[in-house]
Amino acid sequence: MLKTVRKIIRQSNHIVFLTGLGSVVECGGRDLWDSDLFYSIEKEYKMCPEQLLSAGEFSSRKERFYEFYKKEVLSYLPKPDETYEIMKFLEDEERLQSVVSFNIFGLEKLAGINNLVEVAGSVYDNYCPKCLKTFDVPYLLASRSIPECDECKKALRPNIRLLGERVDNDLYTKAAIECYKADTIIVLGADLGSSKVQYVTGHYKGENLILFSKEEKYGDRFADYALYGSIKENLKKAVL
Ligand SMILES: [Zn+2]
């Protein structure tokens, strides 16, 4: 399997990566849906992470939203590892068409990758809904309660998709077009069975949908090839 995947990647010139939480966790990021963490958050906040990161919570209980967001999300931001360096390397070699990120952790941008579609938004993009001025993560973390615009005093909005909000159709269309143009798609720790991923991969016309994942999932049947174990280690073996 690895030999075949290696050969496919070597012959590909329009690779599209789809990144999910699996590759984020390997960089030290948190998966709030991991059962132990999910349970401890539910116990502490009396709500599950999905509710705490929902549009309803943001609009009606901003103080609690930001308390949770700053403490449990922004305080644990991961740094890109070799997985992201490999994607950057392929971009420099002009063999990477783009990366479509299904998570909010912005690791691709930190790794310097330019051809990027962040369909779920990014924790690094925060803005004032009134004047559209942007603010970085340290600014949010330094705020005492609800972070506000330093000019118009409006509560800031993190540019991530909250539960209950519509998906950004323009971004999904862009991601689908990238997949349509790809010769090879490499999925890193994303669930191929999820409807959002399926919408995007559904536009792929090739036969090289390669999955790198820590462990098997039901949706893996949509992959043409699957490699299990450390995403980073397997990707190194398949590309370098
Ligand atoms: Zn403002």
C-alpha cells in the first residue's frame, strides 16, 4: 500500500490536501470531542462543547462564550509539525494545488502555506463587526471579559463557524472546485463520512483519494487508499 501511495504522490502535480482534527491533535491541539475532554468540559460548564461554541451562546451569553473560548480553545493553540512542512515543501515544488482545512486552528497559515481554503474559519482571524478592524489572539486573551474593538467598543467576533450558523457557501464552492481540478486528494485525519467532507470530495473526478488516519472509521470506505497510524510518520514515508 505504502509503495503504491508513494508512487501516486510522486506522479501527482495537482495535489489537494484536506486537513481535519487528526493532524491538529498530532501537533498538540485539542479535540474537544475526544470523550474524556468532552466529559470534563460538560462537567465543568454544564454544557457540551458544541453548545458552548454555538451561535446562540455567542449572541446571548457572550461573557460565558468568551470565558470558555479563551480558556479551553485559545489557551491551547497547537504549532505546525512536519506534516505541515511537507505540505509547504510540496507547495514550493509547485505540486500542491491547495489545502482545504476543515478545522479552525490555522496551522497551514502558520506553516506559510499560501494556497489555502479554510472552510470552518480560523481562530487567528478576529474582527470588529462594526468597523471590520482585525485583532490577534494575544489581544483577545489579554481582554478581561468580552474582547472589544479598541475604537468602537463593539464585542469582537472570532471568524470561526459556530454551531447553528450556515456554512459559507462561497468557501465550500471554492473547496469543491479545488477537488474537481485535483489529480490526487490526500485526506489527513478528517472524517470522509461527514457530509461536509463528502460535499467537497464529491466533486473529485480521479481515483487517488488517499486517507491518512490514526485509526479506522466507517467513512474510510470512500477512500481509494488508507494508511493508518501516525499521520506525520506515514506522510513522511509517502512523500519524502
Ligand atoms: Zn470597531
